[in-house]
Amino acid sequence: MIELKNLRQNYGSRTVVDVDALTLPEGGLTSIIGPNGAGKSSLLGMIAGLQRPTRGQVILDGQDILRMPRNRFARRLAVLRQDNSINARLTVRDLVGFGRYPHSRGRLNACDVRHIAHAIKLVALEEYQHSFLDEMSGGQRQRAFIAMVLAQNTEYALFDEPLNSLDIKHAVGIMQLLRRAVDQHGKTAIVVLHDLNFAARHSDRIIAMRDGKIIADGKPENVITTDVLSKIYDMKLNVLKQQNKQIVDVFGK
Amino acid sequence: MTGSIAADEPGLRAMPVWQPVLALALLALLAVASLLVGSGGIGLSALLNDPASAKLFLVSRLPRTLALLLAGTASAITGLIMQRLVQNRFVEPSTMGTVDAACLGLLLGVIFLPDAAPLTRMAMAAVASWLGTVLFLLVLRAMPRRNALMPPLLGIAYGGVIGAISAFIAWQTGLMQALGAWTTADFSIVLSGRYELLYVAAGVTALAWFAADRFTLAGLGDDIASSVGLNPRRVLALGVSIVAVTAGSIVVTVGFIPFLGLIVPNLVSRRVGDNLRTALPMVAWLGATVTLACDILGRLVFYPFELPIGATMGVLGAAVFLFLLLKRHPR
């Protein structure tokens, strides 16, 4: 279980995240939605221990994550950040292999190799596994980074806009993949999403943010409503129902 | 994506066995040539029968060849490490103040501790180059990073400032000639007893093999490195230490070889990528090979006179560097 206590992040005098309390229990797919600059990425960065909060704590199973040995933490929680422009010429396999680093410390055993091959298969990059990332399309590169997180095989996996530059088929594929990881393997996925329909369809819980604060938090049917959405986006969005799921008419009025 | 295009793996990893064998054979051939070529020609029979030839061989040729191998390998590897750690293809110890700082440290050592043992001098050069490199990295962190050419340009300017300080001190103390020798590699001065510190450089760069994954990961950025449990600052400190000690020992013994740390890792990267596990052996090999070839060329062009390796490497390096600049990868 991850608990956030009085978590706050300031950039200069501007407060970008201000969350009094939030509990993320094990299991389930939680989406974080909100407009640009709502503090979603900063929140995710703090939960992943990649940026230090100005104030407050992130607690994983009773322990402040900043006090945990980094390597042990990396065996429990993996993160995909939003901006993954790397300057190195690596093959897909090299990159995904580094997802095993917390377990192998660089010496890959048969089990690591199985995890790597499986992760590459899950994102359908088998035929490109020996290609260099800098010679691939943006969507293929994004899938390689997702595979790296999957190979890390942690209880918690955080994704910041994982559907960036994916075509519709692969976007749906990735969300179904996360759904399966949650349903069949008991993983916990926390995903920042911009596409409200993807969030509504695949999440167990949705957290809506604006100006660093949590505006709404609950089941998709309670968060994906015209009322809540107009509060966070300043825009009236029609919500339709289809097969008992919310569909947002994203064209507004 | 599901269509089963026969899993015909592009032959990147499946390097045929004959390639490393051929590579090592070429290196061995160059090493033998380096042992035999010079103003005092040594034939194989003379080596066995003539004591003067044998002495020349043991005191000069053999140390020179070993020094070329050690310095070539170590310089190329330091270039590779810095390029990963700074995440920039165009930096190497001579384009980021490391070498200039080492020279300044050595100069101060000569002035204040004139009787110091070579190992002490090397240590002073290494400490100064460590400080100089760290200061450069701090300056670089404070800069916006838009253009790939900014770090090397900044580094060259920064190195120039340190070099100017050194030149001023050297001029005041009559050490201009010594300063010149440290910054331009010349292997004709290598004699037995005057190059052995290079084994320190070789030993330290060999450490890079054990930290190869850490350097590759650090080269993917702080976020990715720490998300798999690495402390990027510690990796940076390790890398800078390896580079500083290496630069120190090379400057003390033979002088720094220009361009080598820049062109060798870039050429290797184009072929096998930047995963240090794969690239490191090739960088070591190519570094040694290019250094030997350039030195032998320098001995032959105006035979029986010699061109220092700085000159031959400068010409070759500049050409390869231009090629690399013009044929950059899109990203």
C-alpha cells in the first residue's frame, strides 16, 4: 500500500502538487486525469521517488520511500516517465534487459532472459528486438520503454502517458495488457492518461486533478461525469452511456 | 504486428567468429611492425645475434610498443566513458578541461615539489584533473542543453582558460617546453623505466568493464538510472575518477593523444551501439590499433626522422571527426 501524507511540491513560489492524504492500495488500475499543468507528472515522480517533495512523505508499506535502499525499492516499483528521449544507441533488447537490473545487477540469468523475451513479446516488438531505438518510430520506441517497465516485474508499475505516440491499435493493446497484468497477476498499475475514454473504459479508479489538488477520486462512473469534467477542464463535455460504460463526447459543444 | 516475418535476426549480435580473430591478428601484426620499424632498423636475426640490437629492442622498442597499446586503449575508453556520462557524443577528456587541468596539476607539482616521485606527480595531475572535470560538469548542469555541440564547445573554451593559466605560470617559471610535451603525445621519448605508470591507466580503465552496465544506464539519464535502483551521482563520481587517474598517468608519461577518445567510440557506436558491454572490447581494440598505426606511420613518412603521433593523429582524427559531424544520426 502506498500512502501520501501532506505531499507538496513547489517550483519556486508556485505550488504544483498539494495533496493532503491519498491511499493507493495494492491491486487495481488507477488512472490520473487532469489538464496540462495539473501536477500529474510531478505527483507520479514523487511516488516513484524520482523527485524529492518540498514537504510531506510517500510511504510504501509503512516506510518512507526516500529512506528505502534504492535497489530494493526498484524491485517493488517501476516507473515510465513522460519524456524518454535518450541519447544512447541501444537495441530494444539492451533497453528491456536493463529493466532486469534491480534483480540481476547486470548479470542476466536464464530467468531474466525469459522475462526480457516475454516483455518484448507483450508489446509485439519481437521482430525489432535487435534494432536500434534511434532507428525506430516514436510509437515503437514508446513500446520498448513500456516493455522495460514490464520486464522489471514489480508489484507497482507507474506510467506517465504510456499511450503517447501510439496508434489506436497499440494504445488499446497496451491498456488491455495493463488490465491483464492487474486482473491475472495481481499487479498495481497507476497511469496518467489524457484520453478520457481510455480512462473510463479500463480503470478501476480515477483520480482527477487540477492545480495540484485532487478534485475527484472514485469509480469511473462517479468521476467521468459532465459535472466533474467541467470542474477540471472548464469545458462542458457530454457523457454518454454504452454497455454500462461512460463514453465522453470529446468534441464538446 | 502479428504477421510472422521469419524471425530472421538482423546479424548484429551474431558476429562471425573470424572477425575477432582477424581483429586480433591485425593488432598483433601492427605490434610486431612497431617493434621492428624505426631509425635503427632491427631485423629478426640481428635481434638474436647482435647485443646492441637486443638492447635497443628491450630499452626502446618494446616499451614504446607497450606504451602505445596501453595509452591507446586507455584514451579511447576514457572518451567512451565521458561520452556516456555527459550524454554527448562530442566530449572527451581533451574537450572538457580534463587534460588541461591535469597539466596544470602536474605543472604545480613540478614547481612546488620538484623532487617528487613520478607516482606523486601522477597523483597531483589526477587530483587536479578530477577537480577540473567536476567543475566542468557542474557548469554544464547549470546550462540549458539544446544543442549537441554546446558541451564540447563550452569544454574547449573552459580547457582554453585553464590552459592559459598554465601557460602563464609555465612562462613565468621557464617550463613552457615541459608543458608542451604533456599536451602533445610523443612516443619517441618512451624508454624502459619511463612509461610504467601507464599500467595504472590500463588497470583503472579495466575497472570500466565491471561498471559497464552502470555507465550505460547512467547514460540513459538520471530518471531511468534511478528507477532501476542506481545512484547516478555515484556512477558519475566513479567515471570521473577513472578518467582523471587515466588522464593523469597519460599526461605524466607520453602526453595526451588528441582526437582518439573522440573518434574511436563514435566509430564503434555506429556499428554496435552504446551498450558498454558490447562496445567496450571493440573500443579498446580500435583504440590500440589506431594508435599503433598512427605512430608507425609517423615513423615512416619522413624516415629516418619521426613525426610525433600528435601530428598524424591530428590529421586522421580531424578527417574522421568531420565525417562523423556530417553523417550524424538523426537523433
